[in-house]
Amino acid sequence: MIDKRKLDRILKKVEKPARYIGMEINSVNKDLEDKVKFAFCFPDIYDVGMSHMGLHILYNLINEEDDFLCERVFSPWTDMEELMRQEDIPLFTLESKEEVRNFDFLGFTLQYEMSFTNILNILDLARIPLLSRDRGEEDPIIIAGGPCAYNPEPIADFIDVFVIGEGEEIVLELLNKYKEHKANKGDKESFLREILSIKGIYIPKFYKVEYKEDGTIKEMIPLIEEAPKRIEKRMVRNLDEMYSPRKVIVPYIETVHDRIMLELFRGCTRGCRFCQAGMIYRPIREKSPARLLDLAEDLVKSTGYENISLSSLSTCDYSQLQLLVSSLMDRFSEDNVGLSLPSLRLDSFSLNILKEIEKVRKSGLTFAPEAGSQRLRDVINKGVTEEDLITAVSYAFKEGWSRIKLYFMLGLPTETDEDVLGIRDLAYLVKDLFFKRPKEERRGNFSVTASASCFVPKPFTPFQWVKQDTIEEFKRKAHLVKDSIRDKRINFNYHDPGLSYVEAVVARGDRRLGKALLKAWEKGCKFDGWSEHFKYDLWLEAFEEAGIDGSFYAHRERDKDEIFPWDFIDIGVSKKFLYREYERALAGETTDDCRIDCKGCGIRDCAMRGVFN
């Protein structure tokens, strides 16, 4: 356990000491003795990590088992890290203030590629060797899961075990295996070999990668007989029966999402061609309204939160949304508990749902057309039209909303300047819809904000074959929009193209990228997802010193049959289907929602074929 006197001394000097003290409502403190100890780490600051639903699920799932315990750890902010290093305080967990290195497992959730240097920084602060091969029997087993684990190769040198798929489906199985292993006094090597039999487990040390002369992958070879050639993702099949917490930790400080997160379903049927989540989380699986209402009842009681956020990839696609929203409002509106929806699909927008939500309080509304023209929306298979936007925004203005946010992407495949300027045109369209209304129907101070991210091609999408725009091209397109806007009520902002370039390199990287990640961290790169901390020049230096050509990963069109670093992972959706969708994109052809007709994506036992219950 760390020196608490030292900790008390430095906490008086940091910006937000509540990030490091624990002791929140609904946190769990267990005796560390005779338990399998799991430290759950979100590799960003407390304020961000505490808003992650997966943390609350796994934290409570593990802690409800008598033989296991789960404690939390986050990236200390720069002020805290500096003081910890000065005072020689190793990284500790919030609950017991025990050193992280004394746990059996340290588990990372990989939500964003630009948090990878934070993982190295956390290992260093915890005094755990960075490279998997350098760790001994006394060091924790380092585990990682989450969406970025679907291409685990860039950080394969640093992680002992990857969990491919949904964590609540596999974590207790893993910990029970370790409990048996510990009782039998087995060594780490034998444990790692034993868990290779668990579906969804990938252990990089048991594989080697061979490359062709042109730098592409020749093959991935298992080094031992027990290592499977393909890793099949784990998936919860019945969401009504899956573990869902009835209480979540309530922080003392403001976090990114100070509300109840109610997960309606997993998966998506839309088939947007840029969207990784829409592919890796297939098939669609819903919770029943009765189950959701039951969970909401307990969560409101146990947290005191006054807002429930209905959360899923495309919340308005929940098949019983109207019934659910009405039931929640009937139950909680008198208690001043409001509802909020995340970014809305324009074609799913419902006036009735909007009216229900506004009974308690109004907030800004966010829509995601993604592209400025219908042609390009067809290329990405977004499935919404300008008429959908007009209908949705008109509904919103009629009901008293006045602040609208629109999300777009720059650099989508086949994009032209005409498509880019369509972003401006849609923003002006929204403004005109507001001011063409009779004066007596205009409420609030109008503003429309158009935000554009720089498109990053991701693994397991139809666009995994395409190249990313160069930084110069991203900047040119962004200024094309910005310079064309002449109205102060229309705001336009865009993401840093340099950051998106590094993200693309890491997202589509192979094992060779590990050297560059290590060099970047050694040069001081961390909190790369925070614009004020991202150091583009240092990343370029790291790539050069590690012998990495970033353009090979970001700016290169792939051949149809190229072996990708992630091809050994089976997400259920076939590569053949993804390529077929890529070809349809280039032809400007759309693909219907799976709910209309099965498209043969490869998913077995899918609800859209009437098999899944």
C-alpha cells in the first residue's frame, strides 16, 4: 500500500483531488486477502473514464463475486503525475490505495487508438515492465479489450492477453480459471497456455508474423499447437439475461456524462460503410422495455441522477422506442428526471418522442448527416436525405428548439469539392428553416454548429481498403468550407488533420508499429487525444526513428486480397461481404437496412433471419 501521508500532501496541490481519493457513493471496498484482484484501467483521466458504461458493468459484475475484487485506476492528470514522480509514489487503485503492480490483473479498455501512449505511461507509473517479454511471475497479467482490440497488433508487444468481444461474456470465466490456477500454484506460462482454449482469447506471444518484400503481411503463424489460427469474438446473446448493474458509482466531481446510461441494444442494422462499431457489434440484440424500465427504477434510486440517457449505436432504431420513452416519462417526469438521446438519425426522428423528452427539459439537438451531398451519403450508405433533415429540424423548431449541431466527415471516399461545400449548404438550410418561421414561433437564440472530423479508414469496414486523405488535402477542404461561411450564427469547426493521420497509422498498423509507440512515449507523447497535448512533430520523429513509413499505413490503397493485420480475427461479418460493400460504395449504390432484407453479411444465428430470440 502506498504512503498515505505522502498522498495527502500532494493531493492539496493538484487541480482536482477528487479524481484520486475514491470513496464515492456505490464504490466497493473489499478485503484484498485471498481474492483474485483485478485492476480495471481506463487509460484517460477520471472525468472521462467514469463516463464509460463498460467500466460500471465489469466493476459491479466482478465485485458481486465473493472470490474476486475489482478496483479502478485512471491516468493521473499531468499535475498529479509530476508530483507522484517527485514523491516516488507508484500508481495506485482508488479503492484500497494499493499499488497496481500488486494486483493479479491489470485490464485496459481500448476505446481510442490515441490513448495507447497512456497505456505505456500507466505501466511505467505502476513500475511494471512495458514489454510483455520483460515481465516476470511477480508482475500482473496485462489484459486489454474493447473496440480497438479488434486490431490488437500495434500494441501486441505490451499486452499479455487480449479479449476479443464483449467483456461481460468472458471475464468471470477468465478469473475462475485463474483462481484454479492460483490454487494449484501454477506459473504464468502454463496459465496463458491454458486460457488459449477460451473462445475470444488472443495471446500475441504465441504467434509470429511473416512479411512479404513489399511490407505487406505474408502470414500469421501460431507457434504452439494450442493457439487457434482464428480468434472468434465473444458475444452476449440474450441482453435481457445479461448482467446489468442496478447501481453505478456516483463521482464527487463533474464528469463527461453525469447521468444514467441506459443501454437499449447492441449492434446495428444500418450498414454505414465508414462505421466500425456497426460491423464488429453485429448482430443486433435488444433489451425489452420491461427490463429497461426495471433497471431505470433501480438506477434512479441508487444514484440520485436526474437524467437518463438512452444509449446505443443508433438509439432511434430501437424497435419499441415510443413505448419505452412514454413509459419512462410516465414513471419519472414527476420526479423531474429527464431523458436525453445521443446523436439522432434524421430518418428515425419522431415528433412524438421529441414531445415526450421535452416534458422535463430541453437541450441542444445533434444530427449526423455525415456528408454534405446526397451522392456522398449514398456512397457511405448513410441512408438519409435532405428531406429527412428538413423534416427533423422543422419538428425541432416547431417544438421550441433553437440550437442545432450537425456532424460531418471530411475526406470520405470519392469526395469532391462540391460534396465538401454541401456542408455549408446544409448549415445555411437549417438557418433558413428557422428564420422562415413566423416570428412568434421562433424561440431562443438560434445557432447552428457544423463540426467535421477527418475520415479515418478503420479495420472491419468496407472502407478498410481505401487510403486516407493527406493532411494538406484535409486542410484545404476544411478551409474551403470555413471561408465560404459568412454568417455569425453558423459556426464551423474541424478536427486536427495531424491527429487523424496518426490515428489512421495506428488504427491500421501491424506489430512493427509497437517500436514507434514506444519511441513516441519516450519522447513525451501522452494524452494524444487532447489537442493541447498532442505533439505531431514528436510522432513524426518516432515514426522515422522506428523505421515506420506512416504513408504505408495511412495513404495507400489496398489490394482486394491483401492480408490485413487483423484478418485472423473472426467478427462474424465476412471479408467477402465487406469488399462487396466497398464495390457498391464506389458505384454509388446503397444497401438496404438489414431489417428490410438479409444481405448475407456472414453473421450466424442473426435476428434479421428470424433465428435470434
